[in-house]
Amino acid sequence: NTSNCTAVVTVIDTISPVAVCQNINAYLDGAGNVTIVAADIDGGSTDNCGGVTLSASTTSFTCADLGPNNVTLTANDGNGNTATCTSVVTVLDTVSPTASCQNITVFLDGAGNASIVAADIDNGSTDNCTTVTLAASTTVFTCADLGSNAVILTVTDGSGNTSTCASTVTVADTISPNVSCNSGVQNISDDGTGDCTFTPFVVGQAGSYDLADNCSDPLTVVEVFTGALNTTSTFSLPPGAGYTPVQAFPVGVTNVTVTVTDASGNSSSCSYTTTILDDEAPNAVCQNITVFLDGAGNASIVAA
């Protein structure tokens, strides 16, 4: 004898899946962003009944997330069982900044020096994340650098990525040389030769002049003489104090204009007057003569 009945057997899965994480690096793009999916940090999560559905607590990162970030991976078996693990997502910036240069002109000062900072040749360098630091290959210039100079700008971001560009720094000299003239009177003394010209000028005294410039390039000197002496003299001299004319000045008043021009075309002038006096008395030599009276009882002579 038999009988039967029907029972409902409900099969239930109460075993949680096994969540397995792995640590990864995530690299920011040129806009400073990076995204991941949950599978990127999954290290092989499993379940007793099959596959699992994965989700991550954070999938989008920006420059604000540079460095390590803890991300929670959740594995769901579809039967209401879940498991989690933690992955370290290290956000890295390997995108070099964009270096942008501009050409500039700098002017030497009165001591022949000029200096710049890196920002002077920067033309708006940028980075995908941070502000950048700037460094220039050369920041100090002297007279030896007159003209065009290639200067390298190095741009570095907060992650150590660098890029470079080249700028032309033109060094110019707009400082005119200094020239000061000394006027006065000089006396000619008898040298026994009958030479009535004067040449032994003394530096700093009448008939000389002083030169100075911010650079050591040769100076072009033009002397224009008018009056008792009429001539022009052109020659080169290094900067320094105390130069005297090489011309011999005759007796009388000579006006002199001195124009000094440096290698950059800057010039200045001064004028002076040299008066040459003959301080030697003439040598009087007499002779005896005979003169004859005329019919009126008179006779005349001239000094000669």
C-alpha cells in the first residue's frame, strides 16, 4: 500500500562570494582626468554558484586624487550575498607640461649688467594638473653678451614632468658713454727750436678729457678743432680716465668738440677751449746806421 504527497524544496544560497582585489596605477590624461571600471581592480573574485557582479566605490579621478586612493570593490552573486575588498588605486600624472616661450630684450645698466627671471621669457606655459615652476638656463648678462642669446626655459609640474622651449634674449646697451672736457690756458716756453706749438697736455688739466662707459668695448673718438687749429681727428680708445689730444696746438684760441661713441651706437659730447699763449719775449737785435739830412735839414727812418 502506498501514498504520496508533494513537498516544495527551496534551495537557498547563503554563501557569500569571495572578493579578491588588486592594486593598480591609473594615469591622468591631458585634461587631468582618468576613469576605471570595477574589473580593473578585480583580482579574480569568485562565487560558489557562478559569476559575480562587480562594482567599485570610485571610478573617476582627477588631479585632486594624485597619489594612493582606497577603492572598495563589491562582489554580488545575484542571490543577495555580497563581499568586499579594498584596492589601492595610485593616480599618476605622466603628462609633461606645455612650455611656451617669448623673446625679450633686456638693457644693460650703468655697470654693464642686466638680469632676468624665468617668468620674463615665459609666454603662458601650462600643465594638465598643477601650476608649474620655471627655470631659465641663463639669468645674468653682461657686456660680453651684447646681441642675441639663446636661453632655455624649463617647465616642471608638481609630478616632476618637464618640458623645455627656447627664447632669444637680446641684450642691448642704451647707456651713453661719459666724456668730460677740461678748458684752460697753456703757455708756450722756448724750446730752442722756434716751434710755436704746444703738445704736452697733462691728464685732468686744461686741454685733456676723461672717458667712461658701462662696457669695455672700444670707444670711437672724434675730435673737431676750430679756430687757431682747424682739423678733425678720429681714433679708438678703451674706456678709462685721462686722454689728451695728439695734435700740436698753435698760438691762439682753439675750440675743440669731442664726440665719443660706443660699440652700440650711443654717443655723448663735450667741448673745451684751449688758449695757447706765447710767454717768451722776442730777441731784439739792433744795428747802427747812418742817415743823411736833406736840404731842409731833416732825415727819417722806420724801425726796420
